[in-house]
Amino acid sequence: MKKIVLIFLFTIIVNSGFAQKGWINLFNGKDLKDWKVKINGHPLNDNYANTFRVENGVMKVSYDGYSEWKDRYGHIFYKNPYSAYVLVVEYRFTGNQIPGGPGWAIRNSGAMLHGQSPESMGLNQDFPISLETQFLGGDGKNARTTLNLCTPGTNVFLNGKLFTPHCVNSTSKTYHGDQWVRAEIVVLGDSLIQHRLEGKTVFEYTKPQIGGGNVANFDPTVKIDGKALKEGYISLQSESHPVEFRNVKLFNLAKYMNNPAKLDAKLKGILQ
């Protein structure tokens, strides 16, 4: 009987997630500790109109303090850079876009990967030089994929060839309404990046590097075209439509990168 009870308790622990050692909670569910805000047109850590806030255990992007949009694209950066990891972000879109926001930004946000530091961004820089895992919500009727790729100030390789257009769609289904969507992103330095939904890879690319356009008012000493992107900062976006984030966590894979067998085994354990 004692053995059966122990097995039962172990099963509860495993299923509840307590056995998954190694995860780092980037967002603590209480406040914005360990995060830095950069909003276009405002100095670092000027969280204009309380754009980024925490309510009811979620990180919210809100515009109730705005009188106009005025291209105030914003990003909230986690304090540490990373090179190889699995990132999990749950997101959902709520309410209506602020008037004056661009049409393409309706139900639009994202997670920026391998980004420049917030300190290195220009006062009027709209987006960090980075790789965007784009989050999109459906309009209730039309197909609209999510976990697409956009490339502000960067380029990547797709199917072995250099890809220079700004955005490309994933193979995901459409997520309508205000449902929570769980995104999983596998980042392996400058070798491979995968976007995953519901246990399946919906997009992947290789050899990310600085290059191209689609970013304004940057410091030219930071944008070194052709430089491989092996690491950088993670940030979440404010693009004019209210959005919420929760369960933002990361598993650091850096120590496994020199051992392919251990890396493969660890990834299988994390992503199963």
C-alpha cells in the first residue's frame, strides 16, 4: 500500500509540473521586476501611460491612458540575454485596437528574439534589431496564421537560401477570439530556430544575422550587416492592440550546445 501511495504522489508531482527542473520564470505574475521598457519616442524605462502593467497575475499591454497612438511602438525586455533556450509564452488579444493604430497591427504582437539591448536603442527607434516571432489573432472569419517570422533589421536562411523579405507566414491554424495561445520557441544560437504550437513545428529557419531594413532611427554602430546573431535579448511587443501575456518562462540550453546527444535528449524531454 505504501508503495502504491508513493507512486501516486509521484504521478501527481510530475503531472503538476513540479518535476520539470531547470525552468526560469521570466515573469513572476506579480510585477515587472527584471524587465525594462522602451517605447518609441520615450527614454528607457519611461513606461508611458502605464502601457505595460500587471493585473490579476498577467502582464497586460493597455492603452487606456493614451489620447492618440502616435507610433508609440513599445517593447518590454527581460534583463538578461540568452543564446540557446526554449521559450514559452502564453498570449491572448483583448478588446479593440487604439484608434490611429495601423491596419496591419490589429490583433498583432510578438516575441522578439536575439535582440539588441534596450540601452542601445535610439530614442525614436521603432523596433529593436531582432527576430520577431509574430503573434496574430484571427478576425472570427478569415484564416490568419500565427507564429510567423518578421525581421526588423535582420535576415535569415530558409531552406538553405538567404531570405530578405520582411515577413513570412507559418503553417499554423488560426486562433480566433480571446483564447489563450501557448507558443513554444526553440532557439539554438545562430544555427536553428523553431516556432511550435500544440506540439508541432509550424515554422523554422537557420543562420539568423543582422541585415536588411524595416527598422528606423537605429544606431549604425549597432547594425553591423552580416553579423551572425548568436545571442541577444528577449522582448514582448506593444503594437497598438491590447494583449496579455502569462506563463513566460525559459529553459536555458547553453550548457548542452557542445553535446548534440544530450541536447537532443533534453529537447525531447522538454517538448514531449
